[in-house]
Amino acid sequence: MAAGKIRIAAAGDLHVTSADKGQWIEFFKQVSAGADVLLLAGDLTDTGDESEAEILVAELKACTIPVVAVLGNHDYEKGRQKLIRQIIQEHNDIHILDGECTIIHQVGFAGIKGFGGGFDGHMLSMFGEAEMKAFVQTGVNEALLLDRALARLDQEHPDIPKIALMHYSPSIDTVRGEPEQIYPFLGCSRLAEPIMRRKVAAVVHGHAHMGAFEGSLGNVKVYNVAKHVLHTTGNITGFHLLNI
């Protein structure tokens, strides 16, 4: 561990498939050698199948540092997200967060999947058909889950830095590069409110494969660590490293 600093590696959208056996071992070894904690920003599996989760667990045996993760939309594809979470968390030092928080090396991590809804003045509103209201309400619920997790960190450990981990983006900055027509399905500004109010140190997300790597919410840095985005920045490690 660097003096006074916690090295946090972050990556997203691994999309582990049934053909990936042995493909991630070197990645996890490299992460373990260069960081103190690993964050995984959702879409751990490709089709939401438990066999893919089992392959990921086998690969994670090469990881010797704590892992904090959230699930993504691909992990929900077959409705087996609870089973996927259970399988992955059987690995000793993995925390999959869904409105919860955890503390590692005196850094607090709050995690949610997040959801869509649009950004800034173009957020979808709670109006119209029941289906539209349900879509918007899901985004509201995710923001409330994040706020609850951050509030717990504030109450129990007010002096430690906080990292927000999610799959969907809270900032329009890091979805730019994607077609504008699909912005409402890539994230939501409702997620930004608790991040800014609770004075989060940084935000990590994935999902927007064609988005931008870095953005901000006021003074809070937001990083899109989808593996596709990291590759376009010339990052050959496959993870972004934060020093907190």
C-alpha cells in the first residue's frame, strides 16, 4: 500500500462468457500486484447465466485483494441476479453491493446498479402511462438506495472518504459519444443528487461502452471504466487506478 494512499483499481463490463475460462487470470494477478482494492462496475456476466458467474468466481481466485462490485443490466437478463450475486460472493473477499456500503482500508464504498431516466433538463418525468411512471420510479428508487448507503457511511464513519460505485452513469459527461437517442437508457441525473450532497470523493461506473472516460458532477470526478472505454484511451492494463 502506498504511503498515505489507497490504490483503487476500477474496471467494468467484463461480460464474462462460457468461453472465458482462463482468460481473466492474468488480469486479476496484475490488478492484485498494482492495487489495494478492486472495483467492478457491473455486467460481470454476459447473458446473466449462473454458469458465467461460476467461471468468473474461478478466475477471481487469482485476485488476492478485496473486491467490491455491483451488478449490471446484463446480470439481470435472465432474472437470476440473486443467484449470480450468491455464487460470486461465495468467494471470500468479494462484496456485491445493492444499496449497501462497506469499508476497506478506511475508504467507504456505496454501491447500486443504478438505472436510466435521462439527464439534466431532459430527464423523463413521472407522467403518462403506468409503464413510464414505473420506469421513472425505478430510477428514483436507485437514487434513494444510494443515498441510504452514503448516509450510513456519513453517520458511522464521517471522516473517511467515500466512493460511489454503480453501473449506470449519474452524469451526461461520461455518456457523450453514445447516440443521443439512447441517453435515457444509459443513466440518470437523479443519481447525481445524493453524490453531490453527500460529498463523495469520486464516482465509478460502466455501461456506456462508447461513452467518455471522465466527467464531473460539480467538484466530484466521474469515471466510466467500461473496458471498451478504457481500451479507447490507450489503457493497456484494463483498469483505471485511483489513489485516495
